[in-house]
Amino acid sequence: MKISRIEIKDYYQFRNLTLDLSYPKGHEKEGKPLDKVCFIGQSGTGKTNLLNLCRMFTADCNLNADMGNIAVVSHFGNEEVVSVIENGRFVNKEISENHTDKKISRSEYYSDTNILISFPAEININLNQILQETKLGNPMDYLTPDVESGKYPGGEHFEDKIFDFEKQNVLAVWEIILKDIKTYKEEELKYSQQLAKAFVANIEEGERLLEEFKKWKKEKVNPIEELARKLDPLLNRFNLEIKSDFDFESAEDLKFIKIRTLNGTEVPYKGWSTGTKQVILTATPLFNLNTEKAVILIDEPERSLYPDIQTEIVNYYTGLAPEAQFFFATHSPMIASSFEPWEIVELEFGKDGYVCQKKYYEEENCTDNYSIDPRYLRWDSILMDLFDIGIEGNEAFRNKALTKALYLRAILQKLKSQDKIETEKGKKTLEEFEKLAKKLGWRLDEERRERIHNNYEEAQTELSENRLEFSSDINQLRELLA
């Protein structure tokens, strides 16, 4: 299933809002549902509420009787279906097949895959709360190896193939996610124990069993190693990796996954950073669960992640589930930079007080008509153009510094005209100017310092790197003081 359009008549802060979530004219996927969508906007504009709306229509759950009319256009394979909520009840749950009179149910359509995977912003908090309520120190104490397959305390939604990490017991969900890993570990442990006994009792029997074990290892895919291949590229950024080698001796060791530093030191769960937990709790389900037809919701993917990882996390998640449709809600310019402009839904308050969408194109929704593309913008430009930040820093301090920079610039120009740059006053003024330039983010390398000494007028336009040009700052200050 993929959502291509949402029409809201009345839903919390939304009134008469239509969101087109399909590729625009001129795109190679023109008219098809977007593979990923990013909700951005001021606090209170309803980003999380839109994620919840996607959850309702995808999973047929959490309806409110006081909701107005809402329509969602979804695509089940090649079939387009319009579903409607009227007074808290769904309309049109069945799907026609190949435009015939035959109908298939949602459960039939999802017979071989999962429906929904939803990650709240507070996934770490939810897990910690469960651990406190159950008086457990870490997930390893919950994930016991003797839980019978298929009998998990997660609730009725498990058989509906819905994985909601906000509503469900996160640990119970992990019992299912790690089932293959647990089964593999149990079999490997069984061979290990049998080998130990066999070599003591009979060398020939031990060697026979060893060959059988080697054959099993060769034929059987190690799910831990597969998981490591997917998670390690990102965990390596934390100086960590999945511990995939065999070193457990009893059933008590068959719990959860283990990680270690790149130099081999095992890190217990209590030593995991919140960023590490965030990555493992979200990436592992996307790797282990069937996501071919799933809708995946991720609220605030930037949580506890350093900016350099934020720039990669969207592509990383979508790479783990390439056939799914993703919906993200974020406050991060780094996250937004991973999206095409038509994939971004920027929400803002309209004059009537209700939330509307800020469009990045004029007239027809066509790729050529978009005036903003976050993939090409610098972080400061994304903050100003997408996140509506009207200032470039702490105005009180920055304007004071710019005023002093303008003053020092005037003194240096005067000294230059008098051929007094090399005097004690000139050197002192230049040194003060350089210190101030560093505070303003103007990166002066040795070559540029030399150019300042030799030709100040020529060098002034090269005082900035990856920041606004010095001349632009001065012009802005002049406008401010005018």
C-alpha cells in the first residue's frame, strides 16, 4: 500500500486541506505515490498528527468519533482505492482486483508481508518505561530463550502484521524480530554442546559431528552476520559493531544482540548511548521484517544523532526497505536535505489560524516549477528558506560584532591608504580584526592572511568559507543601521 493523496475536511488543526503525495509532472514516476514523504513545520502545525492519520488509514485503528470527514487515496499494487472516515468510522475497506468486480480483503493483500511499522519519537523512553515497570535492568533479561514461538504477549495486532512501537510492548515485538537469530543461536549452541560430549566419548564420532556442523554452518545463513552487514556501516560511525562471533556457552547467553567497540571491547546494554539505541531499535526491525508493501512511519529520526549521521540516516533507512513507503516528521535541516522538493510537506499557520501547506512551486505542479530544492542548499539556506528562520545567529551578539568589524575595516582601509599597515597600530588592528573574524565564522587561512597584508581590498571578499561573504555581512549591517 502507498498513500498518494490526503484530503482533510476537519481534523484537529486542519480544515479543508489537500495534500498531493504523488510525483509531479515531468518526473520519471509522474503520478505515482511518493516513495518517501517528509513533514516539516513549526511546532504545533500537526506533523505528528499527520503521521497518526497515516497510521489510522493504514492499520484501520485509533479512530476518534469526533473526527470530521477525511479521505485518503491509496494504491494497492495497480489498484487505486479511496478510503473515507465519516464520524469515526471507515468506508471502503475492500480492494478491487485488476478493475474487475472481484474484491479482495486487506488481509488477503497483506498475506505475505506486513502492513505498518511505526516508530515514535520517544521509542527509547517507551523502552525504558517498560523496563522500569517490569523491574528489568535491560532487554536481555526480558528476551528469554524458552518463549514458545508464536506465543508472544504483544496483543491482537501481531496477527494483523502491524508493528506499532508506540502502542505495543516494544520488548514483545523484539521477541518476533529476533526469532530467527534466537533459533540460529539455539541450533549452534546445540552443536557446540554435542561436540564437547562427542570428543570426550569418541574421537571418530566427534569428527563426524564436526563435519556435520561445518556443513550446517556453510548451508545455513547466519542472521547475526547478515544483520551486522546492514548495521555495521552506520554503527561504525559510533566506533561500534555487531558482535557476530560464536562465544556463548548456555541458553542464558541467547538474549538480544550484542555490540562491541571496533577494538573488540564488548559494550553492555547499559553502556549504549541513546543514539546507539535509536539506531538499533529502528534499523533492526526494518532489516528483519518483510516491508515489501508496508507503510513505515518515523517521528523525529534525528533524535540523539549527531548532524553528520543525520545527513545519512534517511537514505540508510530507505535502503533497508526499498519497496516500502516512508513518512518522516522532523525539525532537522539535515534530514530535510535528503528529500526532493516534492517530497517535502511544509506546514504553516494560515491567516485563519488553521494549518496549510506552503508550496514550493507556482501554478502547475511540475518539476520545472519548483523554486526550492533542499538537496542543493547550504544548512543556513535550508534554515532560512524551509524552516523560516529569519536571522542568521544570535542577533544581539552578531550585530554588535559586525558593527565592530565595520569599524575595524574602516581603520584598516585608512591605514592602508597611509601605507601604515605594518606599523604597531596596523598590526594590532589587523590582529583584533582576525580574532573577530574567527568569532564570526570567517575562516582565515595563512594565504588569506598574507593577502590581507599585501592587498586588503582584494582579500576582503575571500574572508569567508562556507559562510556568507564578508561583503554581504557588511551590506546587511549597513541596511540594519540605515
